[in-house]
Amino acid sequence: MNAVPRLLGLSALGLVLSAYVWYRQVTPGPVICIGRSCAAVIRSRYGRLLGIPNGALGVAYFGGLLGASAALAAGAPRVLIWPMVVAVVIATVLYAYLTYLQVAVLRALCSWCLLSAAASLLILIELVRML
């Protein structure tokens, strides 16, 4: 399975990006990013879902994908791919909504958020190829 190393790498990337966003969401100080809009996005009222920082949700999401990808690398049954696909499809819908909010409502783009969404979309593509 050549896709598993890519799943591991993309999941790790998403985990690091989400951890940084979460850290910047809960601590004061500047948000270093491409452009100047990340702070406006991650600290907006849309930066939380049901009171949970989106970065924390991303850490849980990508952490789960990283663990599942590691299990696949260790020889876990391929049936594990299906719950991963379900999780990534749900996340893709959420990412689409959050990207819409950045563009249409906040009129500000967060490069870390967009990179995280891209990592998730690439994970979805890899998982679909594995089916």
C-alpha cells in the first residue's frame, strides 16, 4: 500500500497545523501566518464549534487519522478504511462550510486553516483510491 505513507504524512501535517491553530486560539499573542488574516479567523466567533476550539477538533481528527493510518501500516484490516472515509467526508463538509465563512462572512483567509483543509481533502483522495 503506497498510500499509507502518504496518509501518515498528511495526517501528521494536519495534526501539526491544527495544534498550532489551537495553541494560538487559546493563548494571547500574534498569529504567524501567510497574510494577516489568521488571527481574525481563528479568534472569531466561528473559531469554535459548540464551544470547542476548531483547532482542538482538528487535533482530535488528525490524531485519530494518524492512529488509524499507523494501524493500517502495521497490518490492520483494510475495513478500517471505511470509518476513516466517513470521518473525512464529515470533516470535508465542515471544512467547506468554514471556508465559506472565511470568504463570504469574515472576508479573511487563514492560511493554516486552508492548508489543514487541503491536507484533509488529499487524505480523502488517498482513501478513495484505496477502496
